[in-house]
Amino acid sequence: MASFKDNAEKELLTTLPSDEQGVRAFLSAAAKQGGFLHIVGRRRNLVFNLASYEQCIAVIGLLKMLYPSEFEMSAEHIRSGMKKGGTSFSVSVPTGFTAQAVEDLRLAEGGVPSFVKNSRSAAESYLKGLFMVCGSVYVPSPGGDEEKREGYHFEFAVDGDEFAEEIMQLLADLGVQAKVSERGALRLVYIKDKESILSALALLGLSESVLKLKSIIDERETANSINRVTICEAANLDKSYAAASRQLMAIGAIEESVGLDSLSATLRDTANARMEYPLASMSELADILGVSKSCLNHRLRKLAQLAAENGFGEE
């Protein structure tokens, strides 16, 4: 049975950026923490070290959006270390495009690129790329599986104090508070607060993981105030419920920050209806409110925008 971490990593590959800036931000993070320059004579190749074949396919797809070339993928048997017996994967950028890739991804800047710090959407894409190569998330498990843990934990395992501080600040700028600790030569940018982990997963676009974690929290800690966005059990999730989850979380963010009374009458009615009917489809919710589906979509987009303006969700 796949762990929560495994499912989150799998879902991440379904939320890849599609715009050029987002692609550059994603690849920049993946190269910064999971890549290196391979130099042999006059040949220079930017190489991405990856954990799976699926990640290789994802990275190649993003690279092809920037460079009209073919990219080499390789797999090697791991003969020593903690992952002995497993397989390591890599994607190599051709020599002819490596210099351009290093420039486009702003790898010479050393830390988080300035274009990432200046754009919320680019920052979210950067964190996605970082999570792919060095991120983890764990939840409590009562069973005897490999994920058995006492608490909730989200982390990025990165190189260097300065880079760790930059990632912590990037998260803070997006409304998520994290801390830094040491693990051998690595620095951990980590989160243990449940609601902050939910927010971090939402920043990564992992709607189904948000719902799954919410379900786990509700089952284990029903007295917790996070029950305001209770939806369906994880076993019954589908894409429509994932959309409802994003809407409920946006409404919850508005309620906590400025209160629903601050909304216009139409938006307040829409928010209250969604909270009262969390499993209703868009068509059903439109019928309940007596409006068209397009009108409902407009209102929900406005709620999401207001939530983003108050430090949550997508702008």
C-alpha cells in the first residue's frame, strides 16, 4: 500500500507548471538541489539526478518546452549506501544547450533566483521543483508500515545554511511558517504544525493530498478547530471533491483573516452555501443559489482571489 508521501510525490507530477516562467522556476529548484555540471574535456552537461522514471519523463517534458532538443535519460543500479539495491535516474541536457540552461535557470546566482522571489506563481513552481527532488511529508500511522510516525512532518532537505534560510523566507512570504534544523551535512526546512502543512501542500497544488490529510486529521483529532472544512472521507475522493476542497479552504482562510461578514451579500451567500453543501457539484450548488453555473464560477474565483490577497491560495 502506497504511503501518504508516495501519493503526494505522485500527485505532484500532475501539477507541473505550463508557463515559461513557472517551468524555469521548477527546473531551477530541481537543478539547484538535485543537479550538477558534468564536465569531460569540452563537453559540459547539466545533469538532473532524480528518484524515478516518472520524474525523468516530467523533467524532459519541461525541458522540451524551453529547448528544441532530445534529452538523454539514464538509470543505474545503486551499489552502496542507504539506497543500496535501488535505482538512480538522471536526465542530461545536451552540451549545446547547457550554457543556455544554466543562464535561464539562474544557477549562477547561487540561491533562490530573484525572478522567483518577485513572483508568487514562480515561487510556488520553485517549491514544487524543490519538493520533487528533496521534499518529504509524513503523517501519523498506527500500523507497522515504513511510514509509522508519531506526528505530522513536512520538510525540504537542502544544502547550506544560507539556502535553507532563503527557502524558509520564501515560505514565509507565501504565508507558511517553517523552521530550520540540521541533519548531518544537510539543513532541514521543516513544518510540524498541521494547518501549516495543509497550507504548504495547497501551495504545491496537491489538492487530493490536502483532502487526504484533512481526513486523517479529522479522524484522529475531531475536536480540532480545523474541522471547519470537513468534506468527505478520503476513500470517496474524486476530482470534483478536490475542487470543493480548494473552495472550502479559501473560504476558511477568508473567515479566519477578515471574516465572512466583510464580504458582499452575494459572496457571503455563496460561501455559506458551499460550507453548508460541501459535497454538492457546481451544478447543484448553482441550483441551490438560484444562479447560473458561470455566475457561480465567477463568485468562487472572486473568493479565491480574496483568499490569496489575505495570504492563502493562488492569486
